[in-house]
Amino acid sequence: MTPTALIADDEEHLRAHLRTKLARLWPELRIVAEVANGLEAAEAIARQAPDVAFLDIKMPGLSGLEVAQGIEADTRVVFVTAYDQYALDAFEREAVDYLVKPVNDERLARSVERLRKAMQESAPPPELARLLSQLTRGQARPEGATPLRWVRASRGNTTSHVPIQDVLYFQSDDKYVVVHTRDGEHLIRTPLAELVDGLDPEIFWQVHRSTIVNMEYVAGTRRDDTGRLFVRLRDSETELPVSRAYVHRFRQM
């Protein structure tokens, strides 16, 4: 089967540079999409399910790290980065491949060799959750900091304080984050990436790039015919998809 790949970078000449090098080092690889921002990358990966995604870390819309958090298919991720050595060490520890700009032939050849070998052996892609959380959230919440007890949210023309224990789940929706409670939906403007730092990590689990769920309302999990995992909420027919980066958290459920 012909291997497929996506290239995501907001600079056209860097996409072309990587495409040219891949054509020489991995001639059988078929590039199925080239995109210029994170939103386009997430959509193309969901639609095309390429074998490999070369993701620039800093892109408009969504970063490469955020795109990786939402991948559902068995797409292997290679980050294209200008990060410092600390981050590169983190990538190495998690067995996640990366390329440093400007990409050189020797380093790309090693990456291609690793990808080919993993595909031939049908080895599962590495779990990204710990690394992605570390790099997207930056420094951890200060020790002793009190988790949020309520959020100030709007519904129509009314703004109210929603107790955090009443929240079923948070879900990002374009410019807003939707706060789902048993009484209905509210809207807040705080980005999900900032919100997660103020939540109790023992209770609120991020299960997708766009979703944080209150585990006290989770009844169980379900897999569909394709093996995709969903969490099922209590007292509700709601099921929320779990992206590949977070599936390991539910293995004991």
C-alpha cells in the first residue's frame, strides 16, 4: 500500500522545501494534502487519515501540538520545530519524531527510516498525551493553587456564576467555549488551553483537543466498529469522542 502524508506549515517555501526533500528520500510517499494553518491541517487529517503528518509547531489557528491532540486516525506525527533543546529532549523521551528548521537531508533521512520501519512492523503510534500537555500548557499550575470553584458564563443576555461541580463538560466552539450543564449551555471566552490550568486535574480530564469532561459525570466508555473510543455521560445520552492522545487514560475503565 502506498504511504501517504500531509505537510502543514504556514510558509509556502518551507512546505515546498520539505516536499522536494521527501520526493528524493522517500519517492513512494504520496503527499495527499499541503495546508497553511492548523485548522486546515486538522480538517485534512480527519478527512484524509494520512499515514504521516508533518506538522509545524507554530501555525495560525491551531498549533501543531493542538492539531496532534485531536488526531483520531493512526496518523504518525513528525513535528517541524524551532523549539529549544529542552523541548527536543522531551520529544526524544516520548519517542516522537521531530525535525528542526531548516530541515536537512541527514536528519530527514533518519526520520524517514524510522517511519518506514514502524509502518512495516505495524507498531502503534506513540502516546502523545503527556508530552503535548507539557508543551501546550507550559508551566504547571503553582503548587497549592486553588482550582476554580465557578466560572462566569453567559446565556443569552444573562451572565451568571456557574458552580464548577455543575459542569458536565467544556467544549470549544469557534470563538467560544461552551459550558454544558444539566440546566443547559452557557458560553465563556476563556480559551480551553487556559481553562484547563485552573481545573482540578483529578476531576476534569481533557479527552480531545476541543473537550474537557467532568469525570464525576462519566458512566463508562464505548468503542464503535472502527475502534474509536467514546465516553458516555450519566443521566444523559451524550457521548464524547476521545482522541488517540488520551485513550490510554481509559484503559482501566
